[in-house]
Amino acid sequence: MSERTQPLLEIKDLQIEFHLDEGIGRAVNGVSFDIHRGQTTAVIGESGCGKSVTAHSILRIVPHPPAKTVAGEIIYHRSDANGSADPINLLKYDPKGQAIRRIRGNEIAMIFQEPMTSFGPMHTIGNQISEALLLHNQDMRKHQARQRTIELLKQVGIPMAETRVDSYPHQFSGGMRQRAMIAMALSCNPKLLIADEPTTAVDVTIEAQILDLLYELQATTEMAIMLITHNLAIVSRLAQDIVVLYLGRRMEYGTKEHIFRNPLHPYTKGLWRSIPKLKGTLERLVPIPGTVGSPYNLPQGCVFYDRCDVRMPGLCNGPEPPPSYEVEPGHLVACYKYR
């Protein structure tokens, strides 16, 4: 992990359950990692592995009920005018209270995964971005918020931003809505940006433009980024640390150099084998057999046991899941192979 002594955010043994008629689903089951100022932590894994629930829990927008935070802490190290850290546990805040609302969208912002439903249909794009600016900047006037909104839309590649600022969401394409959502997330210069599949609906040209913008903002403002993506090319470009999740558990955790150079967990290796390579000898892709299991019926022991090609019966499916072993400084893997 990053060598900075003071992380911006610490997630410690986070456990979140969903209590539904089908039973109790353990969406996040003991996840821990740090996010450092000015750096990017990528969270990767297949759909249904708990990535978005982990992100939503930081902003306290996981619906309670049916969700229930069973254990863990999310420690946010705020900085005052003097630069001193004032750590707070975000899980102690009322999800609907004023304290978390002052942080949400201002100090910690999020690019949501679904741009089609992230904007209200009754108000223009410009009004919705300006509302966020005015809410968190009491001294800002409406004309200043509008001008700032136009600048943000230009930054993310919206053509004719002076005109499109008055457009409604249904008048934007999916890619333009995605870019407008990124503009809203960046509007208040957050200390932490949670980017949940930030370039899903955009083409490769706009994707490169957005990644350049995030890289530039990170370099100039020390904004931290929690990146959730299936695109490992983006991970290799932006991330310093990588967290590999599977069925709510942390399988592997380390720096980008650790995970790309020396992937250890069978699940991480499986992800790498299923990616086509542009260089070298063309080889047939090897998908991970089976599908992601159900959080309502977790297997005993290692949650990856049923799909693992090196499993050890009697050990990997024992009564306890494997702990995390530090195989090299800062490189953790939850697999009995490395005990």
C-alpha cells in the first residue's frame, strides 16, 4: 500500500448485511483498505462482489433498512484551516443528518454508475449542478454558479456548453449525461472522489479526456480517488493501490506493482487470464469457471472455493475463511497457499 503516513480515509473490517425476505445477504464481509491523499485506490472484481455497496457506505447512502452495518469503521481524516487532521467515524453519522450532508457532495463526491437515472428529469442539467455549488458555497451568487457550471461542462467535453447548460437530462445522450455527472461530482473540488465506472457510457476519445482531467486535478489539488472499474487499462494508468474483492471479501491488496507484476490469489490470476493481450503470442482466453455465488448462501471457508483450480479440500473449505497473509511488504493475500 501507499507509504504515506496519514491516509485520508480508512475502511476497517467493514461488514454490511441486507435483511430481506430471501434471508440475510452479506454484501460486504470484513473489508479493510486505505485511501491516501493525492492517490488512487482501485477496487476491482466481478459484478456482485460488494464494490458499490462499499462505496455507498462511505457516503452513508446505503438504504437502512434493509441494509444493516454489522461492524467496522470508516475513519475520515478531515483537515481544518491549519492542516491538522480531525478523524471522524462516518458510520456514526445519521445518514439524513446535517453533518454528513455537509460532507456528502462537498468533501466527498461520487460519480454514480447509472448516468441515466442520476439526474432529476424535471430540472435542467445546469440547475442541478448549480444547486450543488450554491448549497456548499454560501457566498456564491447564482450568476457565479452558472458560470462555474459552464466551465465544468467545458472541462468534461460538453460541446456548446453555454447553450447546453439549459438542456434537460433527456436531451443529453448517455455519454453526455455521464460527463455532466462527472462535472457535478467535481464542482466543489472534493478531497475524495468516488468514481463508480466513470467512463462506462463514453467513447475512447472522451474517456482519455476525462482520465486526463482526473489526473490533472489530482496533481494540482491532491484529490484522492476511489476507482471502481472493470477496465484494467484504466487501473494500470491511474491507480497506485489495488483492492481485489470477491463476494464481499478482500482477496488481495497491494500496490499496482504488486498486483500487476505478481498476482497471487487464484481469483486475481483468473481475472488476468481472462483479459486479451495486445502484445506477444495470441493465446486463447481462459474464463473463470462458474459464476459469482449468492451473498445469501455463502460457502464455508474461502468464498472462492467452488471456482478455484488449486483448492485444497479439508483446508480451504474449513470452518474459517483464510486470513490475509503478507507475502511481501504491503502485499496481502487471503489464501492458504501462502500461509
